[in-house]
Amino acid sequence: MDIRNFESILTVGENVAVEFKRCGSGIGNDVYESICSFLNRFGGDHAVGKGSRYF
């Protein structure tokens, strides 16, 4: 993924194929559940970060 693709995803926001997760002190179970649901569907993109600068 290049920077333009990533910026486009940030602009569009969450949808059926994109999810943003905030992980302040570690990766929670909800992140793993989301990844598994994406794997069981059509795939997608996860953006995991510590802050909310972009989401």
C-alpha cells in the first residue's frame, strides 16, 4: 500500500472493508475479533494506532 492509497482510505473512513482501531496500552480482543471477521469475509484493511490523530 502506498501513501496515496492510505490517505484515500483515511478520507473515506470505515466501511465494510476498512476498520480503524485505537490501541493505547496493547492490542485488545476486539482487534483480533475484527481481523478474524475480515479473514472470514472478503478481506479488508485495518489501521491500528495508539492515538486518534487520523481516526
